[in-house]
Amino acid sequence: MNKRLAVCVPYRDRKKHLDIFVPYLSDFLTKKGIDHKIFICHQADNKQFNRGMIKNIAFREACKEGFDYFAFHDIDMLPEDDSCDYSFPGTHPVHLCALRSDEGYKLSYREYFGGCVLFSKEQFHAVNGYYNGYWGWGYEDDDLYFRTERKGLTDVRYLTFKKGNRNIVRFNTGRSYISVPRNRSIKKTDINGYSLFLFIKPEADENNDYLLGEGFGFFEVPLWFTGSKNIISYNKYESFVAKPFKKIRGFDVLYSSWPKNEWAMLFLVVDRKNRRINLFLNGTNVPNQGKDVTQLFAKAFLYQIADKKIIIGNNPLLNTMKAARPFRGEIAEVCMWDTVLSETDIHNKLHGIGGSVQKNNIVFQYDFSAVHDNLVPDNGPHHNHGELHDCSVGKLRETKIKIHSAPFRRLGRFTCLPHINEGVVRRKLFNSHDYKLKSAAAINEKIFKMQVKKNAIDPDQYGLNSLRYTLHSRHTIFSRHTILNVECRHGCK
């Protein structure tokens, strides 16, 4: 027996889109042989728009008609071709709207879970639906992904290893850093190129600077210096950034997104001969067809690093600068080679945490296993011992390291209908004339990052099972589909 699909669409003040979307999608699904019905859920009150609650209401009403699975769908997204597969999601929810025209058909970010997602009825009940507390623009999709991951219904992969006595070094303040001495063994890096491995966990500081709503200012925190040049940093948008050459244009940098408070295995590979630079995060430099820039052909001057002091962490030269942001976090290993690692080398290093590859080409390797009086022994052949400055040494608590986190996806191509953007797009806030949208996005971000992700709000208690609304009317549109006119209730989480 064929599964029946209910398409649940949040709606308000988009009549032009409504008249295009419903007949277009219905015709698309009919041609695919999918038994379906579209539920347009119209928030017919004067409160701030609440997309999560509206989608929960559409689901609740559609369930009364016996549908098997559900597409939670934006009204401005039109499927383009057969890549948009609306069939039953199977054993886990599916993100369908991955490649959008307004994003250049590239994934916005790894955990993006908006546009169109498919859930079976049982799966949506298992995650308790959307959180109802996001009024205004933003974060109900991120929250839904968090709920889905929490129930083990996403594509999350881990590396496991025996913890043993592995040490870590913690950067506690803006004065915390590791210094590597000038040494002739680094000389070959200016001829052949080099490879760098960092096993590191960036953390937010106590001021919550990583919130977009905190002043909307951009910043980077330093991570790896050669001389006075900041080669690697971690920025406000939770991305690692590499700048191993002098920029000739403003956007000639490599970056790869990764959330704070998660361990990352970062490889920077600089091929001087071919002038190619690659940034590998957790073993890949093609992150889900995303917009991260992980490969570049360097047209500008590559920084020389031989005979320069290397700083890992916070550069003491920047301590006096008020604008400088300190790097806080932990590091479990750092290794540098005077050669260009292959992808096979990177794979072997990634899956043999603590093991060595290309041993004869190691410039220095620190695993902090035998730190004494702030001296960091070098496990490589050149005795390039490092020194800790205002750092503390601890034990690695985790034995399982997350290296991938994303929804299960079908890479559907969608056309985005033209509309006035609002809220957060490409990790930015804009539309300065509408302060209310900005304010709501900032409030919602704080709810998600400071309450939901820190377990102050229990997803099992707030969602479908706490939904309150009033259904004022329902009627048929386009011969077979339904529009629901509803009032959302405040105090509903």
C-alpha cells in the first residue's frame, strides 16, 4: 500500500507565493505518483510569526486524516527535477532542500535542516515536533535538527580510541600559548611546502561572544602564528580560517565551519611547488557540497616560515591590543611535516589518533604526554621541544570524538521564489530598517544556544505535547488541498 504524504506549510502574507506554490508542487508530486495533500497553515492573528508552532499545528491537523509521512515545507521553495525525491523517508528523517538557487546550489552549512524536511509520523512524534517558543524569525530549524540528533536519527559519525593517559593542554587566558623554537629543520618547509595537523577544541568564552545577537560584530581569535603572521584562526561564525599567503583580494582565505566545544582534526596542507593549499577538517575538504572554501590556488606570495618562531594559541604581541580576542580551548596534539601529505596520509593519521605518518618528514610533534616544568618534549627526530606559557595540563576526558554531524540528505535542487529576505541569511543579520526582526532573531538565538543546547529546556517536555492553539476555520483550496486559519497561543512551549 502506498504511503500518503501531507505537506505542511507555514503561511502568512505570501499570497503570490501561495498561488504559485500549491499548483506547482501538487502537479510535481502527482507526476511522481505520490498520494498527497497540501496543508497551508495560516497564522491568522497579530502575534509575531511562529513557524515552529504553525508546522506543529499543520501536523496535528493532518494526522486526523491518516497520513503516513510529512513534508515540512517553505512556501517559496519549488523542486526543480528528479533530485527532489519526496518518497517515504524510511528509517530516519531526510533533509531534501539542500541545494537552493539563492545559495548558488551549495549547502548553507552542515547542519542546515530547513526548506523541506521529511518525517514519518512516528519519527516526528519521537522528536516531539518543533519547539513552540521561537516567536519571530529563526532557529526553529536548528532546534529541530538538535532534537533529531538527540534521538539518534541523524548522520553522526565518531572516532573512538583508548583514552589511556593522553594529556591535553588548555589555553586559559589571552596570555596562553605554546612556543616552538626557531630551528633549521623547518627550512625545507619554504622549499617543498608543509603539512600541519591540529587536534583541537575551540571554546566560547564567558561573555558568549559567539552569539550573533551580541552587537553583530565580526571577530577572529588567533590560533597559529609564524612570526607576526596569523595563519590560522577561529572566527565568530564558528569556522576555522587559514591565511597562509598574502591576500590579493579580500576573500582569498580558506575556511571550514565547525561548532565550538567540539573536537576537530584540522589539516592545513601547503604545496609550494604547485601553489595549491588545502584545508581538511576531520579528513575531508569537500564538506557536503557546502560553501566552505577548502581548496585554493595561491596566486599571491606564500608566507615563509623557516627560521621564524611559531606560536600556537595566543600571540603575546597582541596582548596589549584591546581589539584582540583570546583563544580559549584545548589541544591534544600538534604535528608539522616538511612535506605535502597525501589524502591517504591524512586518512591514516585521522584513524590512528596518536600514530605517526611520514615519520622522517616530521618537523615537530607534541602530544603533551610528558610535559615537565612547562617543557613540551618533541616526539619527532629533531628535538624541537616546545614551551608552555600560562597553560594548564589536563587529561582528555572523551574517548569518542565526533567528526561528522549532518542530517541524512537527498541532494534536491530547489528554486527559491523572489522575496524580501529577513532575519539571518548566510550567517548575517540585515534589513536594518526592521529592528523587530533583528531583535526576534537575537532573542531566538539566545534561547537556542543558551537554553536548549545547555539542556535548560527539555525537548521531551516542550513541543507537540505542549501545543496550544485555536482553529478558527478550514476550507478547501485548489480543489483538493486545505488552508487552516489558526491562532497561536502565547505561553505555549
